[in-house]
Amino acid sequence: MAVLGKIRALGPVALISVIGLALFAFVFSTGTGTVTDVFKADEFNQSRVAVVNGIEMDRTDFMQKVDNLEKQNRGSRSSIQAMNSIWSSELKKLVLQSEYEKIGIQIEREMMRDFLKTNLTAFEDFQNDNGEFDESKLNQFISNLKEISPETMELQGSLVNYESWNNFEENIGAIGLEEMYYGLIDAGLNTALFEGEEDYFNSNDVVDFKYVKIPFNNISDNDIKVSKSEVTNYINENQNNYSSEPSRDLIFVEFEEKPSGLDKAEAKSSLNDLLDDREEYDPNSQQNIIFKGFKNTTNNEEFLNINSAIKFFDSYVFKTSLSPSIAENVYKLKKGELYGPYDEDGFVKVTKLIDSKFISDSAKVRHILIPYMGSFRSGPDVSKSKVQAKKTADSISRVLKSNRSKFKSLLSLSSDLVSNENDGIIEFAYVDGFAPEFRDFSFESRAGSIDVVETDFGFHVIEILSQGKKQRAVKVGNLAVKVEPSERTRDSIYNITSKFEIAVNEENFREYSKENNIKVNPVNNIGELDENIPMLGQQRSIVRWAYEENTDKGDIKRFTLQNGGYVIAMLTSINEMGMMSYEKSSLTALPKVKNQKKAQKIIQSIKSSDLDEIATQNNVDVQTALSVNINNPVISGVGNEPSVVGYAMGINKELTSDAIIGNSGVFYIYVTDRRKASSLANYQNMVNMISSTRSGNVRNKVYTALEEKAEIEDFRGTFY
């Protein structure tokens, strides 16, 4: 947030510069691929990933952009996630492109130059001696890029080549066209004065009322009979809520590669072999040599780093940082004593108490950081060598030791801008992830100490202001052997899986699984481009199989899981685009129909117009709603009830309403007060707010409408 604030403070020119740099970074990192217009018919599906309103999306360019985005994100996104991100941007380009062609808008050369000037005006490379934008420098830069292509040139800290520059211009042009298009739409958005007046009164006219709410669940489902035809009629009347994209349903069983009891026993035996000393014959000395085990070794770090699946952690920890299942037992150990063996997180472990001491649980310090060239996170402006940085830090330390009041005046020398905003002060707990050298000095030296401490970040001049309560901390070593399935176990699981695969078919899959105590997992509504299967995680191969042309309902296939084990899946349903099946629609439609029938049953049972009597008859209370208005139809403790609030705004005072069917039950209300807001001399402020809201929402709404209307042929499932 601080960075954003600083950028804003610099004004629009700096902001434009930042946007320009971001565009350069994006364009250069995403390769040279562009969306093309129309390709030859004989290239057909092999050359295109989609067709949008007759415009083809080139497969090679699309896949290159996906690949570059994956690399850019360094594995933080899966291939499908990267593909969906590129798909959104490329689809938008083509949807809007078809609209531009319809209305005949395009970027002329002079407009393109204006766009470039707007985005590049803050770039020093394109400024004259007076700091003004110089188009001739821009032209020369482009000419130089073209001449040295495909080599790069530096621009505002980014490397640019001729191809990336062309892509940058393409993106600038696309942004310009988009602004022109939405500008035309914005120009047609007008808000009438009466709309402002209406919105004002809808927000400020309020009503108070008493009400009785009889929840739908006051009527048992067993007391309501709903026929299939009634549910079908409801679905037909609300078709927009029950349309569906193509999907697949399947069931699967999983055969996990879990270690057997014998595997665990063998792991424990291997662990026990490491506890005691062992004697081995040395052919070189022709003598027996004693190798110390974990019990007796004094070099715990070396022993664990060689023999343990969990390497040595050279730090003290408090009791709260230990695993709750062992904390109490380990904390009671004396130096050199062992706890275990015990099972934890897929390991067999023995824990040794190596040392213990009393350490403050927190510390408050202030520091000045002097980095040097090559130190961690040092900026390009850092010019000091390591020797020079140490000399500077020592000099600051001497000054502070003689006069601590000078600390704030020396903060300008510190590169830690975050702590500088707090006078260099840092408060942290021992368990926080600070550099070990920084932490050890802050907690193990006395309060009031000042000294120079070196970390990967540079040299810190640290003054300890205060320390928290001391408590016992322990240093432990964990000797661990991972419990893994043996080859014997893997073979057994494979054989069980194969036997199951041979035995099952469409008719007996569930029954055979039940007979053999194997859990069957159903998965519904799998989209063509989904990659996750519930309970299994990323399983793109299963999804692709479910959508292959030769995969039919009832087909069964075995899949090998990436982390070991197998899945046997059976396709149970192929759902094409259109209306949901009755079975799926009824999951939400049936409760709606039941509530409708419950509402009628409740209404028929009410014979009184007195709220207290209605409440008593239905075992509910009379409640009060205060200062409710149309624009915010929320009843406290109930929720959103627009029908109830709308009725309350129109009913006469001191009159019990007819039954009102709300979202959560049947309501009866009695208006006690209605307060109309005072008229305003002018409603222009309301008009302006409505216009601003509409303008802010128009782009998303317009694009959503255009995408829904667009003719889109999507072939991504063929390639991903």
C-alpha cells in the first residue's frame, strides 16, 4: 500500500510510465505470438484453438503464450490455469475485434502516435533537454531496434527487441481501441433527473413494522407431497436456472500405495539399528572400529545430516513449537536423553534433547542496516564493498555507544526503509523467521547492548531496547526413518488393482466394490477443461479420457496416480449442452416446490389477523424491524427480504397485512411508522452517483453480454 501511495503521489505522468513498463514486461515475457485474423480452410482444427465470430485463434501462438506464462510464473500455476488465463485475454480480443469491425472503428497512424506519446511521455529515453517528449528520439529508438533485430536494447530497466516492441504497440493499440469503443458507450449513458430523485427517496424513505415470520421448516417434509410433474413444471418455468454446459459424471475407486504393517516394522528396525554403537572391521588398520550411535554421539548435527530423513535444525524452540503429541514428554527430558520410537507424519522417529536454556520470548530492538554490493536484497544504488560497509557500521556503533540520542539522526544511513518508518524499531518473537545472527544477538545479549551484527543482508548496528519474559527453550535432534511402501507392498497393491479391474463392469461396479469393502466415490459435473477431481487433486488425464470421442457411458479405465497408487474410474453419464437432467435439476427445484406448498399450507392454517394470535398459534415471536428502506431490504436477524420490505412500504399504517411469501418463510406485518425524507432542492448529486456507478459497471456488463452473444467454437479440449 505504501508503494501505491508513493506512485499516486507522483501524479499521472509517473503512473503512465509504470503502466508502460508493465506492458513492456508483459509483452517481452510472453513471446511474439499474436492473434491472427483468418486462416486457410485446409488448416482447420490443427491450426486453431478456437473460432470466435468467424475469427480464428491461432493454436501455435496461443500455446506459446500459455507456455511463456507458465515459465513466467515458475510453476505457481498449472498448465490449465495458465491456459485459462491466456484464454480469457485472447477471447476478449477477438470478441471486441468483431465488434470493432461491425461499427467500423480503427486506429489511425496519428492516433497510434498519440497513444504512444501518452504512455511513453515519462520515459527519459524519449525526452529532450527540457524534459519534454521528443518524437524523433522515439523514431530513432524504433529504427535502431529494427536494425539490430533480434538483439535487445535496454529501455527503462527492461530489455526490449523489435518483436517485443511490435507486440507492445499492438497492445497499446488494443487498449486504445477498447477505450474508443467504451467511450462511445459511455457517451450514450444518460441518467434522468427523476432517477436521481427516485433513488434518493428509495434510500431515505424508511418504515418501521412489527412482523411474524413462520419459517417453512415449521412444516415437516413428510407432510408435503410433491409429484414429479410439479417439479418438472417448475423447472420448465425457470429454465434459465437449469441450463447446463457439457459435463461428465463418473465414479471411481482408489487403491493407495500405503505402507503395510511389515513396512512399518522394517522402518522401526532400521531406526533401532542407528541408536546403539556398532563395531565394524577396518581393513586398512586391521582393527575393529566403534561407530557411535544416536544415543552416544556428541556430534549430533553430523550424525543426523548423514543418517536421518529429517536434517538437524540448529536452533532452540519453546514447548509450544514442539508437536503437541510429544511436547510434554520431550520437555521433561534431561540433556542427552531420548524419547521414542514413535510414529509421526509418515516417519518413525526418536527425539533427543541436545540442550536447553532460558531465553526471552520476545525482543524490542532498533537497528541501522548498512548493505554492501552483493548482499541479499541490496539495491542497484549500493556501491559499498563489504569492507567499507563494515567500517561504516563500526563507526555508527562507536557514535551510538557514546551518545544513544543520535540514533534517529543516523537512520538516513539505513537501507531498511520499513523499520525506518518506525524509528528503526522492530518488535519480534524468538520463533519469528529472522536471520539467525540477528535473532541470537537480540535474545542472548543483555538489554541495552549495542553491537554490529553481520547477516546476509549486510551489517546491522543493533541496540536492544527491551526483552520479554524468559522461559525454557530446548534444542532437539530428530532421528527419522521414512515409512514407505516396499516393492513387495507395491506389487501387492498392483495385483489387487488388476484383479478389481478384470472383475468389474458397468452392471456390477458398485456391488463388487461393496462386497470387497472398497469405497466408491461419485464425481458429477466435470467440465471439459477441468483438471481437478475431488479427493484426487490434479488428474487431467481422467478428465481428457472422459471427453474422448471413443469413451462411452459405462466404460472403465485404470489410471496411475502421480504420487503412487491407482484409480479405476467408470463413466456414468455424458451430459450434453442444454437443460440439466431431471435428477440434477430436482436437487434444487424440489426444495423450491416444497417451500411453495408449505407456504400455502401455512397460509391456509391462519385464521386470525392479529399478530400476537398468529405468533402464538405458530410458536413464534412477534418481532420488530426498524428504519428499513427499499434500497437495502434487509431485516435484522432474518436477512434479505425484498418482497416483505416492498409490501411494508406500500401498506397502510396500523393494518395487518395479508400473507407475504418471503425467502425464508411466510410473513405477516403491521406497519407502525413511516417516515418520508425531506425533498431536496436539487437531485444532481444523486444523478452523478448513479452515472458514476453505471459507468463503472458498463464495461463488464457490456463485455459479458457480447461474450454470451458471440458464436464461439472452442477446441481447447483437443490440445489440453
